[in-house]
Amino acid sequence: MREQQIYEFKHDKKNGVYIGLSKYEFGYVYSCYPCFLSFLMFGLILKINGDITPIVMIGTLAVPIGLGYIPAYKAVFSSDCYLEYFKEFEKENRDWHRKWARITTAFCIGGVLISLLSIAAAWAILLW
């Protein structure tokens, strides 16, 4: 009985620990892509003005990330849409799951790489 409760605590598709963690991880990884635009804008504004106020800095970084992240989050997690995705995933075969595991890994690694590239691009703009 205890093992079943622990399993449900971790793996419950609606309120489990892993779903909660996946929402945060989704946000972190997905925010990396709009981060590129944020850092480019930040570098350009800093290059043009030479100085930047904290409000402009926060706006430059937060607005593109928010505009990119909010629609993606709503598409996946609003109204528990992800539960429908679970149903589709459970129907598929092993090769399909492998393919999407590779795509997901590439998406996550790409997010980290684009974040690093965006910082390098902002730095290059400043030095240019």
C-alpha cells in the first residue's frame, strides 16, 4: 500500500511531483530561445546608449521571454492539455518514443547552446 502511495505521489499525471518539475523545466528550457532576442536587444541598447536603467534592463530581458513563454505554456499546460498528450504517447511504439526522446534532448541542448550564443552575441555587439 505504501509503495502505491509513493508511486502515485511521484507519477500522478495531474498532481505528481514529476509533473510539477516538468512544468518548471519546460519553462527554463523554453525560455532559452526567446532569451536570444533579449540579449541581442540588451547588447544593442547598451551599445547605443552606453548606459541602461534597471527598468529598461528588466523590460529588455523579460518582455521577449514572457511573450515567447506564455503562449507555449498555455498551449501545453492550460486546461490540462498535457493529459491528452499522455494518452497519445501511451499508444505509440518504442521507436516513436526513441525518436521523440532524441528530439527532446536536442531541444534542451539547443536551448542551452542558444543561451550561450546569445550572451556571446551581446558581448560581440558591445565590443564591435
